[in-house]
Amino acid sequence: MDLDQVNATIRAAAPSLFQHLSALGRRAVFPRGIPFQAAEAASAEINGTIGQITDGRGGTRPLPVVAEGLSSLDPDLQRHSLLYSPMAGLPELRELWRARQRREAPQDAPSSLPIVTVGLTHGLSIIADLFISPETVVVLPAPFWGNYKQIFGLRRGAAVVGFPAYDGDRFRAEGYAEALDELPRGAAMVVLNFPSNPGGYSPSEAERAQIVEGLVAAAQKRRVLVLVDDAYHGLVYDAEIPRRSIFWDLLGKSEQLVPVKVCGTTKELVFFSGRVGFLTFACAPDSALAQALESKVKALIRSTVGSPVGPSQALALRALRHPELDAQTEAVRAELEARFLCLQQAYRQLNFRTLRLLPCNSGCFALFELQDDPEIWRRRLLAEQSVGMISVPPRYLRLAFSSVAEDNLVELLTRLKRMEDG
Amino acid sequence: MDLDQVNATIRAAAPSLFQHLSALGRRAVFPRGIPFQAAEAASAEINGTIGQITDGRGGTRPLPVVAEGLSSLDPDLQRHSLLYSPMAGLPELRELWRARQRREAPQDAPSSLPIVTVGLTHGLSIIADLFISPETVVVLPAPFWGNYKQIFGLRRGAAVVGFPAYDGDRFRAEGYAEALDELPRGAAMVVLNFPSNPGGYSPSEAERAQIVEGLVAAAQKRRVLVLVDDAYHGLVYDAEIPRRSIFWDLLGKSEQLVPVKVCGTTKELVFFSGRVGFLTFACAPDSALAQALESKVKALIRSTVGSPVGPSQALALRALRHPELDAQTEAVRAELEARFLCLQQAYRQLNFRTLRLLPCNSGCFALFELQDDPEIWRRRLLAEQSVGMISVPPRYLRLAFSSVAEDNLVELLTRLKRMEDG
């Protein structure tokens, strides 16, 4: 498809999504250049298309000092670790990740074949390139992950508007719709990030329903793009709280409500430096719309990073092929649940006077609300107590309990209490 | 350093470079957010800063189904493959790459500690973000790599102006200065890509001197940023042709001439899907200018891909630590030289009438000039001869001899000749 065809396809199949496209999003199309022509020549007897150094017949010709480091991988995964990846990622990895995503989806819910990105942030960045213009307002609960401001604001010029996430000990599920109601006319992007960073919060079924209803109502007044950031998917420590992605709850609710989903192996496969993310749209994998959107995303992948990462995709694929994967991810979740429970118990036992642990049931983090400047707390904790935490303006401290063992969590809270007392 | 300090530092140390910064480049600064605060807490007794899942004491806690694929790596490289990379890359990898770069540099030539990017294209994309505004003109010899247009034009809105690279059988070293002379007033970016893609050309010492002199003269009339794209560094097959990066020839020539260097492991370590690139500036590694530029680059890395890739850096580091590396890269170069010589000989023997092999002495590619539409040739070659080549408008075919064995190169040229005859 050329650019006109790609844009016409999107306009016809998803007019509201088309309206959200930024100027860059409208210009983007995967060109008929080298990767396109190389894909066409994949089965030629003699293939002189791609500038790879091979054995001369399509096989790898690595340096032994590199390849020896890959020798514990199956031969096909070694190959994937050395030669260029397809622009949208390894087909088998995409299929297996889609099947994994859809285990919790309603059977007829449309979802595209996920496109592989260089970590989840790259997926967010591509969504920002596609859909954010300087006049876009991005709405999300505050406090929020600081990098959203870099991705949406620094790079794309959007206004990032946070509404208060908490009312005392309550998560404000009504906040999304209220914040949208207060905006002037125009398109908006909403970020749904559950389990949340930095809060470690996931909504109950009732709160989810409230969030979705609020967004559907808001979409009657304006176009709303909903970016579902599933970075911490599955890490839930309360049996009453749903684990499924809220992406599935948004499908088919309103033509003016456009959901997109980003997720990744970073936390789900405990593979932090791997940088394998996935970008998923709400359309059938073989649809013309999926192909048109994939053309635009591939153009942005090509022009930001060349192509996705081979060794990391190979390792993720190894994990997804393995029958032990679910048992192993559940073991990690259970360990984090133990840390989470340890943290909650230690907090209750220490009777803090001013430092309030905000509601938390999931993810990697817990958030403490202070009564004064968190940066002063952070620096004193580091200098006087040798404790590292993150200060989040205007009055929060974030604790990554995912990286602190149970005995150290008790000790950390004891030192926090010492600070509060001293 | 905060944004004002970063900008003031650059303005004071490198006023011409500062003038090249785009609006995004001027806004960018590495925020005092999570990675910044986590780095400060690196030696705390209890570190709850980064949202990684660890063993609770700073060690890895991977899924066995992922970690088993890394078991042939040393323990420290396994760790680098799993936990988040520092934002600018692994320090040891940066030091070793810098030492490797500088083996061919004049002793007192300033060069920064290279910053790790997600492949060479990510380095180009960051340079484009930093230095390209919609009014920037990018000058380079045509035909050129199509992705330059995506990176500089599609994403950043620059005008990409190609001048004719060849005059019959001669590379037009004078073309850079001539093209700059013809531009209206304003800043310009010039791309120097040797060995070239798609031409496979590297200039002689005399041609290099001519290129550098031309750029120095042009820099008396306007600010010129010179982007040195060393993707194919070292792959030279003519003993008379210098292999060293032209980056070193540009240093200290003119305050208005600002060189930056991008290079990577993609071709230099035959590691195509690894996506490890490097970005190098012309300043001392411990200078305030280097720190200020690094702050901006780290902000752009953080907001495009989160952080650099761990497993790929680990594999590159393994290679750079290994005493056999030079012998192994030389073996690859020698194999490509054999393919290059085979191609040249077969071309001479076949007596093509219209299809002209352009001057070529290096790299992965050779370029054929046609007398008609290369896309028609490409499609017929694929359909009738089962030969894959890349069509490059307006009248070129690119052959990646790096991926075709010697016997198949002879066969490929025979089929090309058959097409010419038929």
C-alpha cells in the first residue's frame, strides 16, 4: 500500500482513529525501500538485497567471539540473534504473544497481531508519534510515571494533565471522566496504567466499570484515544482484583473511543534490559486496517531504531515456547506478593504518624504520602539511613518493593519510622 | 545539571554546536527522575529505587526459561543481559569501544566517551532530534540510503538534497562543497558515509583532503554540522584507500564545522540484529561539554526506547574483551574482499553493454547504473531469473555482495547479462 491507500484504508475502517493521527502519523508509510524489496526477494535463488554479511547463502557468518555467547540457544534462536529481524518482529513471537494476551479476552474481541517494539517505552513513543499533536491533551492520574512527560510533552509537545489519583485512602476512579469534562473542546488521550506506576494500584471490577462508563460518556462529547499501558500486567496480589488488561473492557464501546495497548516482556517475563515491547490495535490481524496501521508503525520503527532487537526476541521466544513459563511467572508473582504482604504488615505495626501508605494491591511499587517535601526526605534517607527511594513531587515517596527482600523491607520501614521520629 | 546549566555549558564551550540545536534539542535535559535518583542510590544499603524485580539484594531474579538461554555467558554478562542498562550504556563497553575507535586517531584528537544507542539508526535519529529543524537542509551524495529520508525528512521535516555522486567512473569529491555553495543562507547538515551505502565507495587520501577542504571553506560562509556515518567502517578492499574514519580529519578545522560520529557493532562486529550503536562528539570525555551533551542524549534515549539493550551490549562486550577479536574481524573483511574481487572480475569478463558497475572499493555493496527504470529490472530479475537486488531510483541497482557467495556472484552476474541480452 502506498501512503494514499494506507490513509484511505484507515479513514474508511476507523474514521475516529484517523482523526487522531498527528501530522507525522499521516505522513508515515513503510516505504518500498530496502526492507520492502528484501522481503519480496526472500525466496529468490540468489538474494543480494540486504546488506548483511552472511555465509553467502542466507546462513549466518558471525564472529565466533559473539556467537559463542549464544551457544546455549537452539540453532534457530541463534540465527534470530544474529541476522536482522523482520521490521514488525519475529512472526512466531508475535503469534505466541497474541495467544498469551488473548487467554483473558472475550472470544470475539478483535486484536491485531502485536508489533514488536524496543521495549514498552518505544511502543509509547510510537503511539505518541502517531497520535499526539501539540494541541493534544493527555489526561492521567497524578502522581504518574515521569517519563510520560518526556514521551508526550518533551518530544511531541502535548499538554500532560494530571488529576488527583487519591482521595484520602480511596482511588478516584471517577477522576478520568471528571478531568475530561473540564477540558476545552478537542481530542484527548487518556492513559490507563494498571497495575499503576508509581501507585501499585489496580481497580476493582466496580471501579473498572466506572472508569469505562466515564470514558464512554466522555467519548460522546469528544474523540478519546485510550492508551492502555499494561507494563505490570498480571502482578496482582488481591484475589478480588481482576488481573486482565482493561483493554478488553474498552472494545466495541463507542466509535469515538479508540483503544490501543502497549505491553512487554520487561516485567511480564522479568527481562528488564531485553527491550521487547508489543503494540496492539483493536482490529482483526488480517484486516486491511491492521495492515495499514502496521505500515505506519513499521515506518516509525525503521526511522527510530532500524529494526527490533534479535537476541532479546530470541530469548523471549525461548520463554514463550517453554511449557514451564506459566509456573515460573506465577512463582515470581508469588514472591512479590510475599514482599507486598510483608510491607503492608510492617507498615501497620510501626504506627507511622504522618507518613501514609496509599492504597496498593499490585505491581512493583508502593507510594507513601508525606506532609512535606519528598526530596528532603529522599536525600536524608540516603545520607543518614543509607536507604534509596524515589521522590515524586509534590509530596510522595515511591518504594520499589519488587527489588527489596522481606527482611530488608522491614528494616527499610524501620528506618523510615526513625526518620519520622527524628 | 538542570536545563539552563546544560544549555549554558554548551553555548559557552561550543557556540556553533549550540546554534545547531533544534527546538527539541534545546528543551532536552536528562530529568532528575527515576534513573537519576536510582544512580544516586546505587550504593545504598537498602535500595528501593528502580522498579526491577530482583532477588531483593541487587542480584538478578530471572525466569529460568529466559536465563538458561544466557548460560554460555560469564556471570557478569548474564547480569548485564537481564537488569536495566545504565542510560548511556555499559561503562566498560563504552571505554573499550572508545579505545578501539582511537587506535586510528591522532593522539590529541578530542573524542567523547561514546554513548550507546539501539543500533546505528537510533544514533542517527537522536542526532536528527538534536540538530534538525524543519529549515535544516541535509546535503549528501545521491544515490543515498533511503532511510536517511525517513530519519531526517519524515520525522524531522528537513529538506534532503542529493548531489550527483558520480561523473562517469569518477566519485565527485568536489560535490559536497558545490552543493553547499548552491544553498540559500542558513545552517546545513552534511552526511559523510564511507564506505558508502549504496555505492561501496571510500575516497582516496587526495579525495578526502578535497572533501575536508571543501567543507572547511563552506563553513566560512555558514554553520555546517557534519554527520559522519561510519556504519561500514574498516571494510576496505584496496590497500591504497585509507580505512580510518573521516571524523578524525575534521577535528579542529573550523569553529563553524561541527563533526559528530555514529558507528556501531552491526557491521563492525557482524551483529546485525544486536542493535548496539555509538554516538561520539568531538570533545574530551570528562569535559563539561560532554556531560551536557550526554544529558540531552540520555533524555532522548529515555523517551524513545527507555534504555539501551542489555543482551546485545553483553555480547558486544564479550567480543571486545576477547583477544581474538581483531583476527576474526580481519577474517570477515578478507572474505568480503574475495567476494568483491570475484564480482569485479566477473563483471569485466562478461562485457556488459549498457549496465555499468560504478567505482567501488569497500563496504557491502556495489552499484550498477542502468539506462532505464531499475524497478522494471528488479521485478524481471526476481520473476525471470530468481535474483534479488534492490532498485534505487532513478537508474541504479544495488547488489549486496556481502550476502552472496563467490560462485553465486558469478551466477548472479551471468543472469544479469542474460537480462541485458534478452
